Amino acid sequence: MAYEEKIKDKPGYEHLNEPLHVLGEAEFPEDIINSRLDHAVAILENLLKPVDESLDHYKKQQPREFATLNGTLREESACMSPSMSPSMWPFNSAGMKRAKTGR
């Protein structure tokens, strides 16, 4: 939060001065909008609930994806996420082949 306080008045970061929010726009009949909005609110509320870190699949996957983007992922890493099946190891979450790096 301290970092956000430093940058919130800089160009491009004005949104940090506003409360957390989601903007949705649609051009449908009101009953459809209300139904979809209720569904979206339920999804967002679920996403904002704290999750036990040991069960958080997305958080477990982030260091691996970051290493892939950085080019620092090692092929025979002993700490590969058990949440990813071996058939997916040569690919990142977008299905793109990862770069091989030397040791």
C-alpha cells in the first residue's frame, strides 16, 4: 500500500484515488442486465473471499509463470507445482511453449 500511496497522483494512476470498483456497461433489456449483473456480483464476491494459500491454485501457479516470462524457469526444477500435470510442463497457461534456459 505504501507504493500505491506514492504513485496515486502520477499520470496513469488516478484510479488509485478511487474506491475499489468495477464498471460494467451493457445494452440489453433491463431484466437481462439485472440477471447478468447479479451473476457477475456473485462471481466477484467469491473472488474477493480470502482463500487458504495452500489451496490457492492461481497463487501457486504465479511464480512458475513469472519465471517463464522472465526466462529463469529451469526444466528439471524440483519445485515444479504439483498442480500442473506433466503433460502441461512444456507449455505456459496460455498454451505457448516456454523458452528453454541453461543451468
